[in-house]
Amino acid sequence: MINMEKFTQKSQEGLQAAVQLAEERRNPSAEPEHLMLALLNQEDGLIPSLVSSSGGRPTSIGKSFERRLGQLPVVSGGEVRVTLSSSLAKVLAAAEKLAKSMDDSFVSTEHLVLAVLNGAHVESQKLFESDGLNSNLFMEALKAMRGQ
């Protein structure tokens, strides 16, 4: 079970935005792609600048995630009750482990993206990699941002 109290405010906002995005698109479940797009579009979020610092193009990557979301199943008629997919739960769990391994008390947005880049969700990882972004480049940018 995921303990949301261990997630930063921005991570929680990203998850809420992912669920809202799934609802708006009438997808039955919130997927890692919803979360990654939400983080790439997050106002005052770190992810767009980290992606840029890593050599990626946030707008281009965002468009790739938009296209991927267009391929997901859609619910017709009635109310949409969005659940978290098992894939998204796997990303959240991987991010939590990653935060612990980095001696961080809370799961931040960068842990969520890094979990995907480390293979917690291969489809999303490939979308980042198609723009030249990988976990090593992202980690270098993160360390530079943190002054490590």
C-alpha cells in the first residue's frame, strides 16, 4: 500500500492531476503516462527544467505522452470512476524505494520520473529515451541541481 504522507506536495499534486487527466480523457485508470504528462506540465514544477538540463525537450516529450494517451482505452457513457493502474502503483512503489536509497525522507517528483527512467514503466521510459533522455543524464542534472 502506498503511503501518500511520504510524498511531497508537488508529487501529490502530480498524482491528483494524473487522475484528473484520466477522468477528462474518460480513461478507466490513471496510468504512468498520465502522471508523466502531469509532471511535465506542472506549474512551478522541477521536472521541465530537469528534463531540459538533461538534454531533453519537455514540450516534445509531452507531445509523445499526449499521443500515447490517445491510444488508451476510453469509457463511454455514464460516470468515469478512475482507479490507479497496477503499472502506476509499481512506479509509485519504485519511486518510494528510490527515495529511501537516496536518503530522502519524501518521494518527490524527480523520484517519480527517475523510477520510470530506471525501468518501472518501460513504455514511458521509451518515450523519454526517444527524445534522448535516460536515467544517467537525468541523475546528473538532479545532482547538479542539488549541488552534489
